[in-house]
Amino acid sequence: MPERAWDAIALPGVDTVWLMGVWERSPAGRAIALADPGVREAVAAALPDATDADVVGSPYCIRNYTADARLGGPAGLAVARAALARRGLRLLLDFVPNHVAPDHPWVAGHPEYFVRGTRADLASDPRAWLETAGGIYARGRDPSFPPWPDVVQLDPMSAPLRDAVVETLGEIAGQCDGVRCDMAMLLLDDVAESTWRGRLEPVRERPYWGEVTSRVRETHPGFTFLAEAYGDYDGALFGQGIEACYDKRLYDRLRDGDAPSVRAHLVADPRRQARLVRFLENHDEPRAAAVFARARLRAAAVALVTLPGEVLLHDGQLEGLRTKLPVQLGRRPFEQHDPDTRAFWSDLLAAVARERLREGDWRLLEVTGWPDNQSCSSLLAWRWARHLVIVNYSGEAADGLVQLGAGWAGQSWGLQDVLRGDSYRRDGDELAGRGLYVALPAYGAHVFRLLRSAVSATSTPERVP
């Protein structure tokens, strides 16, 4: 990787880089992908001139937790980590706790690590079971979907497996600063039991994630666990040593353009929201530029980077790329970057970083209207220590009164929009009383720096303490 490529990743405000697909991919998994009509169709749609050589296999069908030789192997990974560290960036890599590739060394050597079946199981449902050198094993699965054809299901209740997982994570922890745990909720005891219904080893005294995270941190105390999780499982995962979890519900509500449902989502405890991973696209979702109208996408972006929580930015998102890439592809199609989208994101990220916007306590604000104007339901508003954000998340103009609460009276206030450059002055008594009147066009937004001064017009404004 040339230095300029790492420089391009070190964007304002970015503190961590997640490199996906680093580990050794499975030849057996690749063969399954090449034979899968669904994979073939997705590959052809994304890369019309693709050949078999472009299909390298899924990064979630892992043969070994060793950096793939095609990427430079362990030495290449060490160079990449050092390049990121020089730029003040931490490195996150994948860990896939639910399954491994059919040719992973554990499959032949450790049948006690897996969910095992019988020849009758294989005969009755060959899509859910496979025969290997170690026996008949379940294919990996999420209970809401058909089994994944290219992976083998691990048993999270197996004591020997947990020992092996802790050892593996210890080796990973020597090469990066944390792991993004694929489909982490599937390893929660109740989810695993309901999925496999009596096929697992007996439930253990300590839950899977509670045991694994605590044991790994005995030797790597600063190691981070970030969970891909769907459904209402973040609370359970937080209680078992996971630092942060995906917030798919916010993504869905922003994608659907429903301002009241976004607001309802944001009433949750800010301390919990600060541990959520928020995004507008990732490798599992369609490209944001392909599913969000341009104006809505920009409003959603302003919300994303000014809310509490971790912000996940996907490779190509900031350039407005539109092609969703199958994870099995090793080559992407050429796409023309959208200069307007790139400029928008560049300005937005720079402003948020420069302003140190997400400092202090965060608070969701109420926006009220009046009998003949209920467009205020489209306005979302929140405040940090020194900044106020208001977003009209609708396709129509909207106005209303942002209820700012106490602490404004007896002073004159300046509001400087750090994105648009506009400045306003308002009387504090009015702000404390009726609130701040705001009118915004469709999908418009204000990101205000708050300044206060004495009532005298000759005084010098100061930042809010």
C-alpha cells in the first residue's frame, strides 16, 4: 500500500480502521461460491466482466486466522498496522465466532468443537448438514434464514471450543487493537439454545461472551470487542464484555425517511446510545447513494455524524459509489466518483472534527408547533455542550420551536452555522420562553456553534462554557 492510500483513510475525526477480509480464505468455500447460482448472479451484476479468478471466496468463510499470503501474510499485516499507528489510527479485524470453513483444521481434528448430527439428519436435510472427515456437522446458520452453504457450525457451549477461541483471540490480539465480531448475538446462550434445540453441549455456568472477553482481557486488557448484532440484543452483549453493537434500527428508520420513528429511537438512554455503531451503509447493506435520495442522504449524514455513538463509514461511501459488492469478489468495477458527494463529506467531517462537536453531554430536544402547523414533527433536534443540531428529515419545508430548556435567560446569544456560514443573534429570554424558532427547507439542517455575550451590543461573544 502506498503511503498516500493510508493518508486517504486518515480522515478528520477517524480513530479506527476496520480491514475486512484479512484472514486466509478457504479453497473449499471458494469452490462452493463458484457453484452457487446466487453468488454467480450477484458477481455478474456487480462486475459484468468477472471471471472465476475474480471470485476469491467469502471473508467470513475462514480457513485460518492467519493473514492471507495474497495480502502479504503476517508481515504485511504488521506493516499495515504500523502505517495506521503512525497516523494515530487503531486497527480492527474480523472474528467470526459462529462458524468456520469446511477445510479449517478444527473440522478434521476437533469434532467436539461443532454441532454434530447423524446420517439420518444428513439424509433428511442435506442443505443443513454436511459430511466431513470429522463426522456429520451442521452448516452454520442464523435461525431467521436458511443455512449458509459454505461454513460449519461451532458449538458455543463446548468447553474445548471456548479454550480454542480464547487462544485464537489471544493470537489475533497480538496483531491488532480489537475485533469486529460477526453475528455476535448468535453466540448468546438463549439464542444458541433456541436455534439448535438440544443439539448443543449442556449450558455452561458462564455465558459465552462473558467468559471469552474476560479471559482474553486477562492478557490483553485494552483489547476491543465490537459486535455485529441485530434485534434487541445489545443490552445482553454489553453485559458480557462487548463495548459496542451495531444499530441497525436507526439505519432502517433513516432509510425509510420517517422522522417520528427516528426521534422515538433517540429517546433511549444517551449512555447506551454512546455504545452503538451507527451507519448509512456497510458491506451487508445496499450502497447509501443507491437507496437514499441525494437530499435525504445529506440530511441523514448530518444526523449520523452529530449523534452519540460510533460512526461507521464504509469504503466508497464518501465518493458516492453505488455498486454493492459481493463479499466473494476480489476485484471491484470501475466507478466514477461523485465530486459533489466527496466535497460534502469532506466538509462535514472536517467541520465536526474541527469544532470538537461531540463533546460534553448529549440531549435530545423537543420541537413544538401550533394548531395550524404540525410540520414540526419532521424536525429533529439535539444539543451537545457547545453545539445545537436541527435537521428537517422530510421532503417538505418545516418549521417549529426548538425547546432549549433552562440557562438561556438574561443574555444575548449568537448561533453560527458551521456548515453554511450563516450567523444569527437571539435574545435569551425568548429562547428560554417560547424556544428557538426554526424554518428549514426539505432535508435542510443547521449545525450551530453556540456563543453567548452580555446584553450590551459592544461585548465580545464567548463560547458556551
